[in-house]
Amino acid sequence: MIEKMKFISITGPKNEFDRVVNVYLNKYEIHLENALTELSSVKNLKPFVEINPYKEVLSRSEEIIKKIDNTGPYKKKDMSVEEASNYINSVLSQLEELNAKKKELKAQRSHLYELIKQIEPFRHLNYDINKILQFKFIKFRFGRISYEYYTKFSKHVYDNLTTLFIECDRDAEYVWGVYFVPERDSAKVDAIYSSLHFEKMFLPNEYEGTPEEAYNTIIEKQKQISDQIDTLRVQIKEQLQTVKDDVLSAYNTLITFSNNFDVRKMAACTKKKEESNLYFILCGWVTEANSNRLLSDMEKENDIYCIVEDDHASLTTKPPTKLKNLRIFKPFEMFIKMYGTPAYNEIDPTFFVAITYSLLFGMMFGDVGQGICLILGGALIYKLKKSNLAAIIASAGIFSTIFGFLYGSIFGFEDVIPHLWLNPMENVMTVLLTAVGFGVALILIAMILNIINGLKAKDTERVLFDTNGVAGLVFYGAAITCIALTATGKSLPATIILVIFFVIPLLLIFFKEPLTHLIQKKSEILPDSKIMFFVESLFELVEILLSYVTNTISFLRVGAFAMSHVAMMGVVMLLGQAESAHPNIFIIILGNIFVAGMEGLIVGIQVLRLEYYEMFSRFYKGTGKEFKPFKNK
């Protein structure tokens, strides 16, 4: 079902806007529409646009919330938005000193990290680094050189230079070290090292002892600072936990008012010079039941007015769609929304899909044992995860179990329980003809649903001349009747009756556009290019006739999968030596799991394909918009 909607307009003084939003829009489900768009013909209206004053303090409060353990319950306290803002600011002020100290410690730790990175490659240099940094007559350079150039340097250059290179570390690409050179030769030696791509590294004068001693000292300092930061973090968290209830209450109050403030972009405001005379206007949709309660609730208001509009034709926007189905059918709404939300004046096909999907699945996957497993597995997952797909699997499993009894199949065994109807492999033609017959019935029902949708939409062409309208229904029904009469050996009706039921419907489909224009009393009945019209209409008619055939034959897959299931389980029984005195139970169980998983998935997809392409395409457009109420969480 689709719930009936009422269009409402709420008007009141501008200074009452936040209260109205907080009270009524959170109490009643209201799908908001842009008031300026809906009231475009009304003069002296302007957008209700203001800067959100709560956004900054809300952003700052989120920094506090990240540091609080808010997984458990808390005692909610009522606060005004001013009280909430002031409280968050006061808490931030109290934490400011601790946060500043933590920031300073983090900066010190980052600096120590850089010192560690710089000194680490030279840890094997066994000399006081501070003394090296104070050399006056001997120049030194710390750095690295690529392994390739270092090899050439060692073999061909090093012995001819007045320099000492001390290797400190190496990896697959570079050699780290320090070279020393007399001050008088430093320019020449530096030039040679530079030509060999020696990358200089400048060490700050902050190290004490050898590089290894300096490295360990810095590591220890870094650990001490990290411990201080952790201690501060714990202090901040403990301090916040003592005021957890107040902080969370203030935070949730700010969220509520911030979200309420965003409703302004959907509202309109009157143009007045005096601020006290400004009024807001909110427009939206509510269900018929909620509209009555809302009007009754607003009767106590002095300056707030709520007007309900029953005439939807005079409105700019179309009503949104809110589906209302029994709990057992509600999971199947997932399939409906995947295709498209039904329009407000369209039939909700949820019930139709729930019944036909489960029936078709059961016909194609009939097995008592595997069906029960689907029921139990789907029900368990739905209970734990509330998954709609799991509920659909459980529903399909019910019909799979029912058809398992009809076929006499349980976990692939065909002789354990007697079949109540037939064995698919022993009655191939009966299964295939039943599947096609069931498909014909579904196609006819889909055509009737299309006619009803056409009447609801007041679409003459769709009702009378469409492929799935009255003309298509008469032609398809007559064709199926004639095929059935021929197959059973009965005589066909008189020629005049065949002409009425075959030729006339085809002519109506062929000339559907001109006939629609004629009924609607349009000036132009036939298009200017009449030859193109006849050619296009002829090809469309051929395509329509072919689609009737292919859509009907498509339901053969229902019977084919019913037999396929028996055949696949027959292979499992053969591999598991089910007929022998010592069957392989492990193979049989594994085969059942494989077949249930693989074939269940394939059958589920194939049934959905039948729903969408053979049935939905005939009567359902899914061009509606979903009912999305404003509700502050």
C-alpha cells in the first residue's frame, strides 16, 4: 500500500522558527519541500537564509567528544542552546592549559625524532661528535654517497687525495660516512666529492658523546616525553569523564539546534522592514493520519498556523511515496526500491512481488531439506543483522520446502518421501507446460495492473492502446486461448471472432498515437511524415509480437531449473555412492552445501530477472520520490 499524503503549510513569527522545528518536525514525520519553489507565484517572499551560529561551537565540541568514552549510557540533562554553548566553551577553557602543554611536548618529540633520523646512519662512528663539530683546522663533511660512486671513489680517487673517509653505515643504495680534509685542501676535495654526488648532511650542535651515546640519549628523552604525553592524555580523559553527562547533553543539544537551523534553506520568509513582523513559511507532506494529529496539536498555538491542502493538482511538487506493508512483506520493498520507487498514484507491487518471487523460487528450487536450511539460515541472519535479504531468503525457503514435498525431494533423495504432485525428471513436459502456464497467468495479471495504473494516471493511450493495455490484453489472451484450444484438439472460434480478437487489437496498437490524439481532440492526428509513421509502427508491431512470444517462452526456465536441481543432486548422489551399502556421507553433505549455495544464488537472480523484465516492464515505472521526513536524531 501507499499511504495517502496531505500537503501542509506552517506559518508563524520568525522568532518562533527554532521552537516549531524542534517541537513539531521532530514529533511528526514531515517531508519538506522548498517553500519558495512551491509558493513561486506569491510576492514579497525571500529565502530564509542565515549563518548557522552553532556550527563553530559544535565543531569544537566534537574535539571533546573524541576524548570521551561515550559507548555506555549517560544521564541526559535538558539544556537550552545558550547553556550548551557556554558549557562547551567553559570545558574547552579548562582544558586549554593541558592541551597547550601536550602540544608543546609533541613539538619536542617531533624535533627529537628529526635528531634521531639525522644521527642514526652515523652510530658506528666511535668519536665524540661534539668535538668533531668544534674542529677548526680540519674540515669535515657528514653525508652519503651512492654505492656505485663509492666503489669508483675507493678504487681510483681515494688514494690520490689528502682526505680520510670513515664509513659509518651502508644499505643497498648508499654508503653513509664522514670525511676529513685539511683546511688548505678543502676546496679541491669538496669539489671532487661533489662531482661524485656526495650528499652533505648538516648535523646540529645538540649531540653529546659519540653518535651511539647521543642516539640512545635522544631515544630515552623521546620515551620520557611520550610518557608525559600519555599521562596528560589520561588526565584530560579522566577530567572529561567526570563531566561526561553534561558534555554529551550539551553536544546533543547543539546537534539538534544545528540540524534544525539547516531547515531554514527549505523555508521562505516574508519581506518586512520590522524584524518583529517577519513570518516564516514551511511547506511539506505528511501522511493523512499524521495531518489530523498535527492539526489537533497545533490548535493550542496562538501565532502558529497550519493549513492543509487537499487538492494536489494545484501544487507544483508531486506527493512523495511512503510504502505501508505488512511486516511479512516489508523486506521485499528492497526489490521495489532497487527498480525505482513507485509514483504516488501508482500501484505498490510489494505484495505481488513477495508472492510471485517466493512461488517462482520454490518451483525452481524444490527441496524439503535445503528449503528448511534456507528458512533457518535466513531467519537467524535476519534476527542478528535485520537484513532484508535474509528475510527474503527465509520466505523463499518456505516455498522451496512446500515444492520439495510436491516433488518428493529431500536433500537430493527422491525416494525417501513420496511426491504429492510429480517428479520433475519423470514428467518433463508437464513441468515445462505448467511453468509456461504460470508465466502466462503472471503476464496477464501484469497487463491488468498496467491498465489500473493507466486509469490512476488518466493515461488514455496506456489504458486502451498500449501493448499491455486493453488492446494488448485482448490480443494476448486470445492468442493463448487459441493455442490452448489447438493443443487440446478443440476447434477454433469462427473467423469473425478471430478477426475481432486479433486484427482489431493489433490495429489499435498500430494506430495508438493517432487514436490518442483523436480522443484528446488534438488538431494534428497523424504526424507530418506519414510514411515514416507507418514504417516505424510496422516495425514496432513486429517487435511487440516477438516480445509476446519471447516473454512467454522465458518462463520455460522455471521448469528447466526445477529439473536442473534434480539433475545436479543426482550427480551428488552418484559421487557420494548413495545407493551403495556404505555411502560417502561427507561427499553428500558437501554436495548439498555446494548445490544449495550455487543454485540458490542463480535461481534467486533468475527469479528477479523474471520479475523485472517479464512483469515489471509491463506495468511499473517506478518514477516516484521516496518519502524522506525531517527527523532530528
